[in-house]
Amino acid sequence: MPYRLFRASHFHNPGIIIKYEITKKIYVGVMSMVEATVDMVRKMIRESKYLVVICGGDMLRECGHYRLRDQERAYDIEAEYGYSPEEMYSSAFYNTRTESFFRFYKNEILAQEPQPGPAYRAIASLEQEGIVKAIVARSVYGMFQRAGCKNVYEPHGSIYKNKCPRCQKEYSKEFMMNARKVPLCEKCMAPVRPAVRLFGEMVDNAVMTKVANEISKADVLLIVGAQLAPEICENNLRYYKGDKMILVGNRRKYQDEKADYTIYGKLNEVLPKLAE
């Protein structure tokens, strides 16, 4: 599978972006030059003192999982339940239509649990080697933990964390999934609240403070399958003071030029190469 790497020059003209491409038809000499540039990025990763990884939704897509707001899936959900994903995956729907919320949540969130692919395992191997110091995950599926990672921050929460809002008793994902209709606390019979960030809710400030602290310590920032434009990502990036922001994506997106180094290709192919 071809992939492309863009490198922004900081030495002569910061406005110039040098573009390299790999395809099966390109001459061997050109291909060697591009591979050497990928080697340079790999070397930066290997020589980093504090590498932080930020991951977005494209990693999930390569594992066969599509977001609720993806057009085709959103259409199917509305046809099935009579409401849009934005309406159903919200605190208002949880509070006012609890039984309908959990029918949707079990079928469309819990039952759709994807499995970590090669990109997740590549990052896990870098953490196990002591290279990756912290990971900021977009997913609520505990993908990095299931791939073997330890120091993971989840601003959007996790399907594995569920708590009674009254007595604070914690419950497993299996308890939520196996409940007949609404999962009720065994102690006080209140509906158990999934610890995920629903549409319209604020992210956990305590988690975001820790994320900002990790990013501020990074000498290399590796961004995988994420857009740099959304407000949450943009707010985090302002804490990074280094000059080795590496973006790995499957296609060019708005504001990618903010990165110092950008590689385009299948994440499940590029990440294992960078982790070698």
C-alpha cells in the first residue's frame, strides 16, 4: 500500500512543504530517498526523551468501527430507533428516555466493541520499551489497554467504567450488557450511569489537566489518525513547545500543516514501520 510523507522545513523557509510520494511505479532511487526520510522519523521516535501519543477516530475505523456520526451509520440508527445518534447518545435522552437509551447503548455501543489492530499493538510495543510515556485516546473502548498499554488518558470516558450516581458503586461492562432492560444498582436501585462523555457534555477537567501536563513535557508529539482542527485537539496542542510534532493519517485534512512531519497511509501499516 503506498504512503506519502510531507516534511515542513524549519531551516530555510518555514512556509515550504517538501512532498515525497511512494507508489509501486516510482523508481527505486526515489523510493530509497523516501524510506530514508521515514527512517529519520523513526529515529526521532527512538531518540525521544518524552514521547506522547494522541490518537483519533481513524484508528478505530481501520479496525472496522465507524463513528455514530458517520453518515451511513447515522442513517441506519435513525431508521432503527426513530431518533438521530445526537439525540440518543445524550444526557437528556439518558435522563428522560432511560429504557430507550440503554437499548440503543447496548446495541450500538457495547455490542460494537472493536478489537485492537496492528497500529494499537505497535504503540503498545513502544510503551513497553519505555519510549512512549503517555497516550491520549479518543476511543471509549479501552483499545490501548487491551493492546497492553498502561499510561492511557481517556477524555471521552470508557465503557468499562460504570457507576451508580447515588452510592458510587462501580459496575462492569458485562453487568451493563446483561441487564434485562435498564441496569439498576444492586444497592439502591438507581439506573447505573456509563462513564462515557455523551454528546453535549463537557470533558472531564481533571483528565484534561493531566493531558495538558503530559503534552507540556513532550519533546516529541505523535498524533495518529486525528484531526488537528477540532477544539479539544487544538486546545491540547498549545501546550506542546517542541518542534517534532509528527502526524500520521490516512488522508490529508484541514490544518495538517500545523504538524512538523506528516505521513499519510494506512495506519495499520505505517505505525508498525515506525515502531521497528
